[in-house]
Amino acid sequence: MKLIQELWSSLTEALVGLGAVMRFLLRLVAVAPRALLRVDLISQQVYNAGALSLVIIMLSGLFVGMVLGLQGFQLLQRFGSEEALGTAATIGLVKELGPVVTALLFAGRAGTALASELGLMRATDQLSAMEMMAVDPIRRVVVPRFLGGVIAMPLLAAIFSVIGIYGAQLVGVQIMGVDSGSFWSQMRGAVGLRDINEGIVKSCIFGVACSLIAVYEGYYAEPTAEGVGRATTRTVVTSAVFILFLDYLLTAAFL
Amino acid sequence: MRKSRTLDLGTGSFVLLGFAALFFLTTQTTSRGITLASPPHYDLTAKFDNIGDLKVGAPVSMSGVEMGRVTKITFDSKEYKAVVTLRIDARYNQIPTDSDAAIYTQGLLGGKFIGLTAGGADTYLKDKDEIDFTQSAFVLENLIGQVLANFAKSAGQSDSDKSKANAPAVAQPKATEKTK
């Protein structure tokens, strides 16, 4: 009986959380047009979320692509169609691995930075101070961070995919000896703009989800050192779960 | 508070890189491609009855050595044949005029490529020349159809001649077609 009660309360708790996040999103969207006027603030956040994540994204993209090249080659070799490696690697990267892995790394690199920054602002009463000065902290602090993340994420995913394709090409063509013409021509024959669009839409939605969770957790963090730490952890965990869940939904929607 | 110039530079380069990546994905990995400049080469054409799933960009090789690429596939509506343009590297400028071009398959399920076999003529193919002797793509469905037809034939004969019915149905290999 107690177990059911606990389950019920945790379920309602989760629903309340979801509702609060959605309300927060509406609030951000309502303020966004006015916040867009402060281009300098947004560009700074694009730098923080995007340019600073570039190294980890590029390195991971290279290695993911190289692994795809190796694994794909081993698998396709059994069927004597190594030339399809370009197609397999590109579709895998553009549609799935690019958006998903980038979003997971983005949550880990940029999401945590956002959450802890906002959490610390909350803990050190900077947000309250802004309210005292009649500056809306949502408009001045939260929305630029949110928009910066939303803008940076699809670009990062595209960079990840391109580097990954070259990683697969490096292993497949340079090391394993797949014909480079077949690698590219079969890829061009099989990959359509639809596949690219799927990747872009996915990465945009993941960008919104990751940034929203990060700013929400940070903004409503408990104003203690422990609370900031917990907000950061929750950002990564919630983002990861949501990314994978949304990925399933989006893939099903695009089929 | 912020080092404006370096920050802007960083943001700008990042956004530029991101859009360059998007541009690459949409133009270089899909069929709506934009091809970049190529090294010295000359073009040959060849007409095939059937090219199967030969694609633009497929390799052209002789004795297994790659010599060029397929750059264009069009349809000749007078002869009802596929016209394939081959871009051959300028290094390989000594292909005899009576060479023949055949479409082969890479591996069991791989893509198609064009294999050239040298002829014995003293004159060499030049830019815009046509390869006269061609051999169509091997189409798996046709072969299966042939095997089935042969099988049905031998099964029909089995009433009169049972000893022949067990002989395996063998498909005849396609003979080289001469287009001229």
C-alpha cells in the first residue's frame, strides 16, 4: 500500500515537474522577441555554448566516424559490399549519431555549465539583485543562454556529422582500401535531402530540450552549494533521458 | 566585462564553421551535388543497352586499375540506349580505339563500375570519342528468369526423357553486343 502511495506521489511529482518546465518554456518564448534585440548577449552565449564545445565535438565526431568506418567495413565485407560504407556511415551519422551524440555531449559540456552558472547566480542572490534593480533576470540572463544553446546545437551536430564522415572515410578509404569514388558516389546516390533535414530537425529539437532543461534546473536550483551540485547532476540525467526518448519519437515520426 | 573583439571573432568563426558543415552535408553528401574542379582529363562516351544501377561517380578501370569516373548518364531517345560519359585521367591517353567497355558489379551486392578491355588497334581514343563495343550490365532478375525458363523447359521434357531432367539448368552467358 505504501509502495503504491510512493509510486503515485513520485508520478505526480514528475508531472508537476513537466508542467513547470513547460510553463517556464512559455515564459521564455514570451520574452524571447524582446531579448532578441540584445544580439550581443546572445552571441556571447553562442560562443559559450558553441565555440567552447567545438573541440570535444570535433574529437568525438572523428572517433565516432572512425569506429563506424571500422565496424561498417567489417560488417559489409561479409556481404562483399564494402563500397556501401560511405552510405552506411553517412546515414548513421547524419540521422542518428550526429544529433544524439552531439546532444549528449552538449548536455554534458554546455548544459552543466549553464545550470551551475545560473544556480550559482541564484545561490549568491545575483538574480534577486537584478529583480531589485527592476531588471528581469529571465530576459537579461536566462533567455540569451537558452537561445544561445538553441542556435549552437544544430551547428554543432552538423560539424560532428561532417567530421564523422571524414573519420569514416579516413578508416574506410585510407586504411581499409575501399574505393574512394564508390564511397562518395554511392553515398550521393543513397543520401537524400530528406535525411539531412531529419538530422537538422532532430538537432534543433534536442537543442531546445537540452537548453531548456539546463536553464530550468539552474534557475530553480536550491540556493545552496549542495543544491547547485544537484541541479547540475539532474541536468545531465534528465537531458540524456529526454534526448533518447525524443529521438525515438522523432525517428518514428520521420519514417 | 567582455573582450568584445576576440569573442565576436570566436562566435563568428563558430557560426561560419557550422554553416559550412551544413552546406557540405546538403551539397556533398547528397545527389544535389556541386562538383569541385578536377585534374586534367578527357571524356569518352559509350552506349549501353542496359546500365543496371550504374551511378554517376562510379569508377572506370582497366585491368583493375582505376582510370577515371562516370560523370554523366543520359538517354539517347533515338537508339533507346543509355549514353554514359566517362572522364578518363589524362595520364591514360593510350586506350586503343577498338577497346571494349563492360559494366561489372563490385562484390556480390556492391555498386556497378565500368571495366575497359584494351583492343589491338594502333590508334588511340581521343576526347569526345565513343567506345563502340559495349557490354550491358548483368541484371540478376534476367538471369534468374532465364534459369527458371530453362528449368521449366527441362521439367516439361522430363516425361519423355527422365535422364535429361536432372541436368542442371545453365544460363547462357551474355554475348558481347556490338552497337555499331
